[in-house]
Amino acid sequence: MKVRKLIVGPLGANCYILWDEESKEAVVIDPGGEGERILKAIEQDSLKVIYIVDTHAHIDHIEANDFIREKTNAPLLIHSADVSLLKDLESNLSTMIGNSKAFLPPTSVLKDEDKIKVGRFYLQILHTPGHTPGSICLYVDNKLFTGDTLFAGGIGRTDLPGGDLGQLQESIQKKILELPPEVIVYPGHGPNTTIGTEKKSNPFL
């Protein structure tokens, strides 16, 4: 599975486009802004977007949701526990950054261990609450897309609405650190890392 990373929006969130080279079916993870730029990247590789997935519903990860939905007609998927954040201006943090914005509801909702088929691949959903109640990670082809749950050398904030440090630590220990050490971590901000590297050197674990 091919991966393209775009760093978007004023907070520098990582938007990922994943696709199967054979079928050209693609999924957009966290369209956090700069919708035209994301769309251009999709068109550059002649991709057919069949899903848009939010790892969680904070403004820096969802700002271009509605634009990409309109342009691609792809369904939007998000965990059920974060659905309410899409229209809650305080909880989605849009008010905090001076860009108050509500978003359309998802096409359908996700739960733990759901699988999303994209071409020949299946993306497994791992529910990892803590940063938000509905935070998820996506696991496919030795790659883990962690949103704001785990970063290179850090973990997600828990001092925002719906955050819970105990939940976050449990999510990381039980859902993420059990994966093989060679799994590549693609976080919601910052550089890639691996499970093994974070086990050895992340000061928060």
C-alpha cells in the first residue's frame, strides 16, 4: 500500500492518502485543512477515494472534511464516540483557534476492530480513547496511523475536552505496544517512528 503524507493547516497536522496501486482505490485520513492541495494530490495519482476517515474530531484533523466529501463523493467515517464533536464548536477546538466551525455528520460510524477494505488491503480500526473519547488508530500492511494518540517521543494531550490520561495510557499499552516492534507509526503530527523505538525511548511510556 502506498502512502503520501501532506502537512496541512496552521497546526501542521499530517494528512495521509493511502492507496492500492492495482485498483487505485484510496482512503484519506485526517483531511485537516488545505482541501485544494489534498484534492490536487489525489488527482495527481488518478486515485478513486472510497473513504475519508477521521482519527478524531479536532479541527486540525477535520477542517477539510466537507470539502473533500463534496469533491470526491466519498463517505466520511469516524468513531461513534466523536460524532458529537463535529458540531460542537468548543469540543472540536475550532473556537479555541478562532475558526468556529461545525461539520456535517458522518456517513457511518466506526467501532473497535472494524475493517475497511481498500483495494486488496484491509484497514483495521483500533479504538484508542484518551486524547478524545472516539480516537482511533488504523492498522494496515505493517503501518499504524495513530492520529494524536502516539507521536515520536510523545503522546496526545489529555487536558482538552474529553481527554483522559488514564484512558490514553491504557490505550497505548493494550492496543499499540502489543504490535510488532517493526511496525511503522504514522502520527497525526511530526515525523514517523516505529513501535520498537517508542517502547525503548518514549519518555511518556
